[in-house]
Amino acid sequence: MNSLIYYYTGTGNSLWASRFIADALKGTRIEHMKSYSQVPGKAIKAIGFVFPVHMWGIPRPVVEFLTKFTRDLKAELKTGTEKKSDRYYFACALNAGEVAESLVQLDRILSGIGAKLSLGVSLAMPSNYIPWGGPGPEESLQVIYKKAREKLDRFCENIKIQESSPPEKGSLKEKLLYSGIIYTLAFPQIHGMDKNFTVDSSCTSCGICERICPASNISLEEGKPVWHSHCEQCMACIQWCPTQSIQYGEKTRAYPRYHHPEIRVSNMYMR
Ligand SMILES: Cc1cc2nc3c(=O)[nH]c(=O)nc-3n(C[C@H](O)[C@H](O)[C@H](O)COP(=O)(O)O)c2cc1C
Ligand code: SF4
Ligand code: SF4
């Protein structure tokens, strides 16, 4: 299938899922949402979006990508003969158990410009939100990965037959309280949340945090990372630091770090 997957990731789960889907579909290319420049040509018959759920909704940088993508798609539809996009759109929202309204949110954005999210699935993966703790014991992680592979197998088969069904969503509580209120309140605050990051004396000045940050929010000054208040809260810097020198508040000192075991740090470099 001639298709393209746009992905965003902090700790590699979404990159791993994108690669998994691309391998199963054949003829599928993957591209980081930050590298987006234009809507792909008509030869691309299916487009996928793979991203983590952040605060019960679509992460801020994914919203920014979607704003550009849908603006360009709308312009393309205006100049062309079609009024609706006839491509097949699918999405996979990775989360730690609460997908909430993320996929409904995506469906709403796409339908606003005459495209339809045909298939949107939630994929439970280990949590990378380290301020709330580690990802859990190794045995539980293996169970999660096994279930995720099985679900992705079914997802890929459904994409191949261009199945259409309503996007998966969470409970009414998740919708009203978490997506409806907390997501909306937290969204404008995200950039400044990096004030909670600190670095300790074990930092080796390796520069990984600076290279890995998708928001170019970190620079090394006198060999130590400095955060510049346009954070996306992806947790890449704290999770990938090889010496665990970065903390978020005090509690993270005691929590194990997490990234997807099949993704290497070099796969994550943004610069
Ligand atoms: C800032 C932030 C907020 C998160 N919010 C949620 C959430 O609302 N619901 C949920 O189930 N998981 C949440 N998570 C967990 C991630 O969605 C999950 O671990 C995902 O697999 C990470 O994917 P990645 O490695 O591609 O970044 C959050 C993680 C972060 C960093
Ligand atoms: S990744 Fe860790 S060790 Fe490397 S520069 Fe950043 S804080 Fe220091
Ligand atoms: S500063 Fe850290 S958490 Fe914030 S966007 Fe950059 S890598 Fe992600």
C-alpha cells in the first residue's frame, strides 16, 4: 500500500508502533511530524497519524502539525476538482490506559476540512510520564508489549481492507473531566512546565538532551542543560539522559527511567 505515517514521540513508543505498522503495510514511509513540509502527492492513498496521548488529548506539537497539514489539505481541495479528501486516514494514539477523547479530537479536526478519520485505535503502552512514577515491573511491561503487538496486527489487517469504524474513546469521566477540563486548562501552560527540570553534578555534558529535544528547548551552557520555556513535556530529556542526571521535581530521583527497548537514542536525534 502506498502510504505515509506521520509520527511524534518522546520515548520511542510511537516510533516503534509506526515502524511496526509500516513493516506490515509494505510501501509505507514514516516521517516525523516536525519534518512536515507539504501534503504528499496523490500517489499516497493512505495517511496515518501515530502519536502519544498527553494530558488526555492530542499533544501540543501534534496539534500544531495538524494545523499546518489541514491548512495545506484544505488549500489543495480548494484548487482541485474534489471537495472531499478521498485518501484513507488512520490513527493510533499511544497511551498508558486513558486515551480519553484524543481520537475524537483528531476526527473532529479532520472532518473540519472534508477528510475523515476512518480508523482510530488506542494502544496501551508503558507510561513515560515519570513525574507520576516509573513504567512498572518488567513482567507487566512484557504483557503490555505482547498485547500491543497483537492489537497492531489486527489494526494493520483492518487498514489493508480499508475498514471504517468510529474512533476508540475512553469513559464519560475521561471525556468530561480529563479531556474537557484538565486538557483545556493545561494546554496553554505546557511550554513553561520545564521550570521543574533540574540537572545535577553527575551530568557528563554529553549533549544528548540537547540533540534529542523535539522543541529545541535545551542548550548546553557551560556544559549543562538549560531549558528555555518552550517545552512540549515529551519527557525525552529526562528519560534518555544516560546518567539519570535530570530530575523533574524531587521524586524522580527514585523512579526508574523508561524508553522503548527497541528504539536507540540515535533514532531519536532531532539535530
Ligand atoms: C505529558 C504527558 C502526558 C501524558 N498523558 C497521558 C494521558 O492523558 N493518558 C494516558 O493514558 N497516558 C498519558 N501519558 C503516557 C503516554 O501517552 C504513553 O506513555 C505513550 O506510550 C508515550 O509514547 P512515546 O514514547 O511515543 O512518547 C502521558 C505522557 C506524558 C509525557
Ligand atoms: S543527557 Fe544528561 S549527561 Fe548528557 S548533557 Fe544532558 S543532562 Fe548531561
Ligand atoms: S525540554 Fe525535555 S520534555 Fe521538554 S520538549 Fe524538550 S525533551 Fe521534551
